[in-house]
Amino acid sequence: MISYKERLNKITTFIFDVDGVLTNGDVIIFRDEMVRIINSRDSFALRIAAKMGYKVFVITGGTSEIVKERLLDLGVHEVFLRSSNKTHVYEKLLEKYHLKDEEILYMGDDIPDYKVMERVGCATCPQDASVEIKSISHYQSPFFGGRYAARDVIEQTMRLHGKWFTEEAHEW
């Protein structure tokens, strides 16, 4: 059986869900909008990963154009909103970017992520993911969604590749 760390050696691409992964899953509802909070440390890791040449994507069932704008500002390559069939979006990404399953780390937290997570080279989840997602994950972050879980897997991968704490990554 291939260990989690061995799987990280092949990772060139990160894919994340939003609600429950990049956020804690809570949604504050105002009269005309819904508000989500994305942690700055997770945001920082997304930015560094993109800067250092990793492909970073987000596939979400959510509809927030503001969340999409913020993620694109961080360097995320593409954000797919309203994705009721994440497998369909995933297959398009494989084709468009000439990716292989084993190159992809996916972090999801709930049943809509299940089918994609069965396919990827490294399936990961936050500590507070659903039982079904935990059962197929190669790694469960000790952190909850929206509270450094994304940073955890990005940082581990980049450290293993020797790309995390470098002058190029952080421009000191």
C-alpha cells in the first residue's frame, strides 16, 4: 500500500472544495447576500502554491462570484461554481490541462466530493469531514475546514518537494 507521503511526491495539482474545506462551512445570511470566511493562512498557502508552479483549482457547488474573485486574486487557476456534478468538472480539468489522477491532491469534506476523491492520487479531508469522506481519504488533516486544513496539505506537499520555505516562494 502506498503511504500518504509517497503519494505527495507525485502531486503537481491541488483541487479544493470551498464550504467545509476553505471555509468552516458556516454561512452568514444577510438580506441580499451570504458571507463566508476564508482563513488568511489558507489563503497564503494557496497563493504560494500557485506562485511556485502548482496548478490550483476550486470546484464548488456554491454560487458566490465574490468568493470566486477572491480565489482568482490569490492565484487559483480556475474556480468552478455551481458544480452539482464535480466528476464532470474534474474530467474536463484532466483533459484541458493534460493531468493524470496520480498528480492530483483533492481536499473535500462531504458526499458531493466522494466520486472525485475515489479517483485522485491523494484524497484528503479536514478533521471535521463526513464519515464517508474520512473512509476514503488517504490523509485526514488534524485541522478543521476553514482552520488551516488547506494550508496543512499544501505546506506538507511543498516541504516534501523543497519548495515551501525558499527565497523564491517568499521573496524576502
